[in-house]
Amino acid sequence: MKNEKTLTPKLVKKLWIAFIFLIVLMGASYIFITGYLTLNYNEAITQRINANVAEHVIQEKFQNDAPFLEDGSVNKALFGDLMHDMMAVNRGIEIYLLNNAGDILYSVVLEHNDNEPMKSVSLEPINKYIASKGQEFILGDDPLNPNEQNIFSAAPFSIDGHEGYIYIIVAGKQLALISDNLFGSYFTKLSIGAIFLTMLFSALIGVLSIWFLTKNLRLITQTVRKFQEGDLDIRIENPEESDIEVVALSFNKMADSIVENMEKIKSVDNLRRELIANVSHDLRTPLAVLKGYIETLQIKKDSLTEHQKDEYLQITHANIDKLSDLINQLFEYSKLEAEQVTPIKEPFSITELSHDLIAKFRLLAEQKQLHLELDNPEENYMVYADIGLVERALQNLIENAIKYTEPHGKVTLSLVKMGKQIEINITDTGNGIPINDQPFIFDRYKQVDKTTKKQGLGLGLAIVKKIMDLHDTTIVVLSKPYEGSSFIFKLPAYQLQ
């Protein structure tokens, strides 16, 4: 059931809500615009049909009976008969007599009206209507409804020195009431039909649109779910062609990074297992030796000669040094691996440092009957690096060369300037490194040539590699079986100002 729910993401729900809101808004807008235009259309037709009514009144009625009496007053009897005749045809008609200023001189409907009517009407729409000869849809003032406008017919007159306008509202109050009732019924039917059709077609378009818009989203969702369930090789195909290209490309890159990190974690885990095995092996041997000789000293302390006691103590001391060295290497490498060491670079003489290291290891080399020398010792080369870390790297390389070089062999430390860099080369005449093992000698905890008795944790060269990484340089090994080995790296030269 949980998977079923995820098939309807929140985004799709939000799209549906937005679309339903849009449908309602469109339906309401459609109904409003349709009703407004329909009402205007009906009023325009009514006005166009009655366009000549006012002109007809002047030509037909005022020729026989004057609208004004001899004393200048309005001929109310004429307008009463006129109103009676006109209402027989259109009960919503209202006739007004206006002067040149737009003032209402007389109207039959005003005498039977309880509300306060307008005293005058605006002449602007009247003049505009007359100018268009009744062909334009124009609304004018409605005297009985001061806040509203209505359709009308108008014509000017000039009789017996009297000038003004016949102003006829062709859709008066009674017609408006009938029209409102009919229009309300029509509008209701229109609303129901419009809403039904709008929702029907909009829903159909909405389903197709949302399905199309979320097609790529559903594909990405399915791919993510399969990746979550363990299919680490699955990716979104052709992400550049997706409607949401950024999301597709981001997922593929994220999946690649996750798989890569998982592989790194597995590699680190394997190396940790190897470390535990190597630590157990390398620490067990000196500890066993220590335990054996100490127990021998305790058990046979009365029967051992002084020479034997000194020999046992020397062996014990040597194994303690070996344990201390192993522990120090582990501690040093763990700091480098955790990136807790920051190189402090400064200019120093690599030549002087090399002289000091040759002097330091000369006694050890002589004990193994090895020749240890510094090539080209006259030149004083300056480099820009961390002197402590470089000294540690050179020390590990020299110790390694001495360890794996047979008696009467040779170990050489050479310095050569190559452009803006100083090349440091530690070469020995030992048995060399098997070609198959050379790519792995700088791997942490990697043991090479396990048949030899000179085994170790393999951290010496791994420490060197980490130090080179901190100096943004690389170390290269050149070796052939039984022809010796060369370890080469470069440091930036420092130019004295």
C-alpha cells in the first residue's frame, strides 16, 4: 500500500488543484463575458429597431398638432395621446420632451412616478447618436433611474420658434423588469450548460495534459525507486531529452557518485581488514619474542651467564624499538590519511638536508657493508616545501633502500636541477621489485614479496606517497628484478632574490 501511495505524488495533486481552480475561473469568466455580450447584443438590436421612432414622432405627430400651445406651455394632451398610442406597441417606451440644454420639459411617465426623477439628461450621447444616424450602440441617461443608463432614440425639432429634442427610452422600466426575469432564466440555463461543457472538456484536456507533463516525472520516480531497492546500475536513459533535464542529469550524477563512494567504502573496508591482519602479524612476532626472552630471564636468571643476560636484553630492546617504530608509523599514517597534517612550506636547502641524512644513516649502512653516498654534493639547491615532511619521506626511502640492498651494495641519493624543479633520486643496487608488484608498492598496508624475512606493514612507502600528495607532486619507481630500484620525485626550486 505504501508503494501505491507513492504513485500519486504531491506534485500531481497540486497540479490537479491548480487545474480545477483554473477550470472554475474559466467557466465563471466565460459565463460573465457571454452574459454581458448577450445583453449588449439584445439592447443593440432593440435600439437599432427603434432608431427612427423619435424622428417618426416629429414627422407624423407634430405636423398635425403642435407640441406647444399658444401660451408657450407644453401640449400635454398631445403627449398623452402619443404615449397611449406608443404604449399599445411597446409598453416599455418612455417619451421625453427636452429643450436645447437637455432640460426635461415634459413626460407623461414623470407624472405617475413616485421616485425623484432627473431634471435633465446629458446631451453628449444624444448628439453622438444623432450624428451616427442611430447606427451606433449608445447608451443615454435614464430619467427614472438616475444611476443607470439605457438605450434610446432621439431626434431634434424646431417648431414655431421652439427648439429641442424628442428623447425616447425604448426599453423602459417595465420592459427592463420583464427582460431581467427572462434574462435571469436564460442566464441560469446558460450557466449550467456552460459549466457542464467547460468542465467536461477541461477535465479531458486536464487529464491528458497532466499525464503528459508528469510522464517524465513518473519515469524518474520509478527509476529512483528501483535504485532505492538495490538496482545500482539503473539510470535515466537520454536525460537530455527529458522535459526536466536538470533533474534527470542530477539523478544520474548523484547515482554515479553514490556507487563510486560505495566502491571506495568497500575498498577502505577491505584495506582495514588487511591492516588488522598485518598489524596482528607484525605486532605478534616482536611481542612473542619479548614474552619468550622475558620468561627465559625470569625462569633461568640464576643459571644464565652475564653475557647471555646482556644478549637477551639487547634482543628484547631491539624488539621494543621495532614495536615502537610500527606504532609510530601507524599513528603517523593515520594522521596523514585523516588530513590532519597541513604542510608548512618554506625555502630550505635540500642539499644540506641530504648531507644530514647521509651522515645519520652512514653507520647503519656500514654495519650492512653498504656504500651510502650523496651524488653531486657541491651544488647547494634550495626548494620550497615542508622541511619536516620532506625529511620524513627521504628517511623512509633511504631506510627502505638500505633494508632491501644486499651487503657490498650501494645506495645513492642524487639531486639534479631540472628547470624550475629539483629532482631527488634514491637509487639502490638491491634485488629490485617484481614488475607485477610495482603498481601496488605505494598502497597502504600492501605487503610485497612476502617470501622475504624483511616484511613490514608497508606503511613506509604509503607515508611517502601521502607526503608527495600534500606537496602536489608524484613519486615514480623505476625497477628491474636483480638490477635495483630508483625512487624519483620533484620539488619546486626556490630562487634567491
